[in-house]
Amino acid sequence: MRPHVAAVYAFARRADDFADEGDDAPATRLAKLDDWTDRLHAAARGVPKDDGTEAGAIFIALTETMGACGLDRTLFMDLLSAFRQDVTVSRYETWEHLLDYCRRSANPVGRLVLTIAGYRDSALAAASDSVCTALQLTNFWQDLEHDWRKGRLYVPLAVVREAGAREADLDRGHMSPDWRVALAGASLRTRDLFDEGRRVADGVRGRLRWELRATWLGGVRILDALERADFDVFTARPSLSAADALPIAWRAFWWRQAAPLP
């Protein structure tokens, strides 16, 4: 299972870097993603482009993984569509728009891992989607300052307006009361998604069960830290450290099973 997960990770990591890292112009970023898309289609046909490059090696491995595990090309295309969106979109008007982005940028990873592990259950996939979206949203609230410096804002604009929050406060590095209200509401919605997805860790076996428990617990722990800090990420960015390992391991061992999957 590990080599297959590594192949998927390498595919996604490089594509994400094309969209988000370095100083390339948008047109260059999109051209790199176009090349990645062409390579994906070739891999799905079982004829990866073997050009002696690192990219070629990634797709040779991915071709084997897609064939051996029966992975759906659509999930990879969803990821690429989200990476392209990262290049062209910096604001999301509503929750619906933001969650659609998460559906393509985060949820495919969970579904691919489940498929690699041999699980093809729709209820399990839906629970995975909830966790993956919750994890990505938590990362958005955690990285609000970092994303803002890159010109991006993931808090839905409808939520921002309803709270009366101003982007000028973010320019000044100030977490105003209005922004705290906006993020508190966003955090509640994120916590609901964590609750909906908790049972994914109960529907798998072996090492994956423990890894999903730890992943879920780690995400919730960061969300807890954000709430305790009243979302002031300008003062300190909450993150996990070695000190969190023991509490997470303890809670993973004494895991409370969620309601059974339907």
C-alpha cells in the first residue's frame, strides 16, 4: 500500500507546487498543469511518458498504481482542476463555492487512499469526504495570515460581510472582533464536518484505522487551539508539536466509536 500512496502523493505534491510555489507567472503555472494533465491521460492509458525526468518517473509509478489499484482517473482530474483554480481564483463568495473547491482539492485524496486500501463503499467514502473537507478548512483558518499575504482569502465573502469584517484589518495584521465572529462561525461548520466524518476511522481495519484516528484527532486538536486563541493567527499560528503526540495517541487508544455506517 505504501508505494501506491507515495505515487499518488508525488503526483499531487508536484502539481500543487506548480499552482502555489515559486514566482512563475499564471500562464506558466497553467502550462505546467496542462503538461501534468497530458501525462495523467497517458498514464491512465498505460503508456506513461518515459522521458528520463523526475516527472517521467512519477508517472511511471502512478501508471502501475492506477492499474494495480483500479484508481479512478476522475479523482486525479478533480485534483488538477482545483490546482488550476488556485492559479485563477483568490476569493469564494459562498460556502457552496468553497465546499465545491474542497470537493475537488481535498476529498479525492481520501477516496484514493481508501481505494488503494481496498475499500469501495459509498458510505465510507462520504465519511472520508467530510473529514477531508474539515481538515482542509481547518488548514485555511490556521493559515489565514499566510494565505492573505499571497492574496488569497478562503473565508466565504458572504460570511465576511455578515460579520461586518474588513479586509483592511487583515492588511494591518489585526484580528478584529468582527473577524473573530466570522471565524467562529466557520469553525462551528468545520467541527460539524469533523463529527460527520468521524466514523470513517471505524469502517477500516489495521494500521489505516489508527492513522485515520490520529489524523482526525490532530485536525480537531488544531481547531481547538484556534478557538482557544480566539483565532488570532497573527500573534501565533497554532500547530501540532511533539507535545501533542501522547494526548493524540491516548485518545486514539480510547477512541469512542461513532454511529455505525449505514
